[in-house]
Amino acid sequence: MSDNNKFKMLAKTLSGLEDLLAAELRSLGASDVKAMNRSAEFFGDKKMLYKANMHCRLATRILKQVKTFNATSSDELYHHVSQIKWDKLMRLSQTFAIDAVINYSEFNNSMFVAQKVKDAIADWFRAKYDKRPSVDIKRPNVRINIHIRAKKATLSLDSSGEALSKRGYRTEAGTAPLGEVLAAGIIELTRWDRASSFIDSMCGSGTFVIEAAQMARNMAPGLTRKGFGFMGWRDYDESILRDLVEEAQAAIKPNLDFKIVGSDIEPARIKEAMANAKRARVGKDIEFVCKSFEKQEPPPAPGVMVINPPYGERMVITRIDEFYTMIGDTLKQNYEGYNAFVLTSNLDSIKHVGLRTSQRVKLFNGPLECRLLKFEMYKGSRKEKYRNPEEKP
Ligand SMILES: C[S@@+](CC[C@H](N)C(=O)[O-])C[C@H]1O[C@@H](n2cnc3c(N)ncnc32)[C@H](O)[C@@H]1O
């Protein structure tokens, strides 16, 4: 890759996944990768941009930087946006939309910033062609991102279009589903080896098990998407994407020789999860079972169990503390030899699990602050290991 063709990009992600995203980008061949706040900056060429969109499991969007400038007033913002040669980036016949994000700046209204940028683009086209492209907020051909932090503005093109977390397989999602990027990030945080048992015994719409199966089969998450934002750009190179799709298809492992299991107490959830897994092309890799957590036997250890139980906020469960006690008891009885992970925002009830955590990671499930808690369920009679330090011996 010649350095002349390299440009700066920003992959956005969720809080707590930045270092994992940076590692993922490096493994894909990105250069000068730097983990930042809920994002990672990197450099690469057009192929790298397409590759990041196709393969990143931990990015929600990939932005291509167009210009950075000082923006301390609306006039300054308008002036700098008007300096860009917009017909190099989009056609008059195309639609566009602006996403504005502002932090600690003179501007306190992102709608106002988006409007100003839109006006500057529309006026630029009118001045040159006497016509302007239309805005389409829902399905624009070109999505433009303006980020203002303090006095510095960055204008970028959004190469992903619809968020990358919308993989396209989950059109059916029951109560309180997890985002796909968060689920993939949690699986990375478990350090699951992609070669031993994996179970989510409160699987809901199946996000964890579907992401796990796609990872284990080396299936690029972008393969199930309808399209990417960069496909609407003037410089779109179809042959690069075609080659990447072919390479990604060829890299898929045909089968798995270990078990991935998704179970849930609700028959409707299992039905949804099965339909989602089929759409994600991993239907045959996951065994779905309709059983309660208490009754579900996991596949042979070693393995990873991860659950996102009802928090008692979004879902109503009577006696939530007893529910978490049941989780702890079941882990002790059934999950020997497993590394068990529980994602919850219910920090009061989690004490009722009654097991010692060996790791706690702060994450956000939408607006909810959560913890991913790790419980190492040792094999043998090391019962001491399980004891909650707050309990008297
Ligand atoms: C927060 S949702 C999980 C969402 C899931 N991670 C997803 O992405 O769709 C919690 C799930 O736990 C299930 N559940 C509640 N109590 C259960 C129990 N005792 N045994 C098994 N599943 C249970 C619910 O049916 C629900 O689907």
C-alpha cells in the first residue's frame, strides 16, 4: 500500500471496547492505530476502509476524515464547510444527511450545527449549479458526520451508513436484546478460545451465541449486511468490495467440532433466536434448547458461559434477589470447569450470587451502566474458591 493513498479514519465503538477495537484494526492491517475515547483512529487506503467495514466486529461506524478546522462560531463553521469541493464527494442527484456530535463546545445544539452544515453544502451547490441535492435523513446516499469538541471541528464521511452493529440478521428481537457490537465485545472480553464449549443459558434473541458462532466460523460480520455507506460515494470501487467478499466467503470454516448452546425459558425467545441464527447463516452451528437456567446442563467443560439476565429494570421479575441466588447456586452445581460471565446493571442483586468475582469490567448497555462479572468455576473440590468474601465461613 503506497503511503500516498493512505488517509485517516476513525472507528467508533462503545465505552470499554476501545483497546479491543484497536487490536482488531491492527490485525486487519490498519496502521498507526490509536485507541481513543469510544473510538480508535487509524490509517489505511480504500481497501482498508472497506475491509474495516466488512470485518470489524467491535466498530459501530467507520468515518473517513475530510477536514479538520477551528469552529468557534456558526460563521466560522459555515465558512470552513463552504471551502470543501462538495461535487468531488457527492453528485447533485444524490441525497445526503448530517449527523452532528458536539462536546464541550461553544455550540450547545447539535441540530443547529447539522442545519448550518447542511446550509453550507446546499449553498455551495446552488452557487455552482443553481440546484442543490436533497436531504434524506433515513436513507441518504451520503452520510456526513460533523464532530465538534471544544474549538476543533472534524468533518467526515460516514463509510458505514447504517450502524455496523445492525448486522442484518436480527429482525426478530424479543425483550431487551443486546446490541451486536456489545455482545461481540463481551465475547472478546471473556477471552473465549473459539474452540471449546460456549453457552448462553438466558439467550433471548440469541445475540451472544450467534456472534460466537460467526467468530468461531471466521465469518465476516459484514457478509450478512445489505450494504455500506461507501457504496454511495463517488469513488466507490466495486471490484475492491467484490474481492473482499470473495476472500471473506473463502475464509469461512465449514463446521465446528465443539458445541455452542443457546437456551431460554421462553419458547417464543427460542423461536426468534433460531430464526435469527438462520439468517446469520449459523443455524446449524448452534443447539437451541427451551429450558430454565436451573435445568439446563451445559456442554462439556472447559467452556465459557455468558448470560445477560433480567436486570429487574427493563424486565419485571418478582424477587430479583432470589433470582440471582439461584444463578449462583446453579453455577456451583452445573458449571464446574467453566468461566462464567454475567452482565448486569443490578449491582445490589448481584451480591446474592454469592460467588467471588475474579474480574469486573464496566460497560454500558445503552444508557445503563453495567458490570461484566467473571466467576471462575474451578473443577474439583475447591469450594473455598466459590465463597463470597462477604460471607462468613
Ligand atoms: C435480558 S434478556 C437476554 C437478552 C439477550 N442477551 C439478547 O441479546 O436477546 C434475559 C432473558 O432471560 C430469560 N430468562 C429469564 N429467566 C430465566 C430462567 N430462569 N431461565 C432461563 N432463561 C430465563 C428471559 O426469557 C430473557 O430472554
